[in-house]
Amino acid sequence: MRTQFNALLALPLLTAASGSALAHTGVDSHTHIGFMTGFLHPFTGLDHMAVMVAVGLWSALVARQWGREMLWGPLGFANVLLAGAALGLQGVAIPAVEPMIAASLIAAGLLVVSKLALRGVWAAALAGVFALFHGLAHGYELANNVNAFPALAGMLCATVLLHATGLAMGWTLRGAQGWVARAMGAAVAAMGSVMLLTQLN
């Protein structure tokens, strides 16, 4: 059972390391038509999926105990994701969205690797910085869609699910198996680095 569980944990690591699927303005051909399309969207973009799981991983790894303390980062991310998407829907132009998305993967991955502990609103604020640019990218994609809000609700539900997955994995990997979580964090940071270098070239 332990071997199967470790293999399951390795799957996101291997897919994230490939860095072959992006889910943002200019590279995404998805058409958002409703709740389920929005729900599935984060799962088709490795950058979205990786950062959401990484926020959950980090939150669980640095928590002193199971409970509300672990939720600051995920709640900060989810709320600012919505705010960023609302700005995107209104066509608010903020520069360097794609480079900042790549940078958010680097930062989130390094937080998992380093297990840097931030408490309360500081954890929420840092996760919110990541989420702003992911939300903007979603909002830009949804701006011309009459069903934008159901799709956005679907993406929020998927975000919560991915955070919960990261939290569960991070809590399970505390202690002796913490190196597995750190390896996953390193893969997320490497993915962000590849994205950023590709955009700068």
C-alpha cells in the first residue's frame, strides 16, 4: 500500500516536471461555456494545478497542528483568485501577467522546499500575490463569454479541491517522508524557471 501511495504521489511530480501544458492567455485554446468547463480548466493547465497543490503542500508542511492554521494560504489564494478574475473580466490591463505566473511557481516551489513558516495574514497575503496573476489570466480568457460566472465558479471549486489535495499530501508527508514533498516543490520551481526562461527568450 505504501509503495502504491508513493507512486501516486510521484505522478504529479512527473507531470509537473514536463512543463508542456500551459493554461493562460495566448496559449490556451479552451472555450469556457459553463461550470464543468471552468472546473476542468485548472486540471488541463499544469501551471495552475502545480501552484494550487504547492500552496496546499506548503501550508500543511509548516503548520504546527492540523486545523484552521493550515487554511490561511489556501483561503488567501482562492479569494484573490476571484478578485483577479473579476479584474480580468473587466479588461483591467496589468503588465507581465505570464512572467509573474511563472515567478509564482518558482516562489511556491521554493516555499515548499524551504518550509518557510509564515503565519496568518502573512501566509494569505503571499499566496494572494500568486493568485492575482492566475486570476487575471482566467478573467482575460472569460471576458467575452456570456457564461463567465458559472465557469468562474467551477474554477473556484477546482481550486479548493487542488488546495485540499495539497493539504492532505503535505500533512501525510510530514516527518520522515518530507523529502518527497520537497522534491515536488523543487519540480514546481523548476517548471516555473523553464516557463520564465522560455518567455524571456
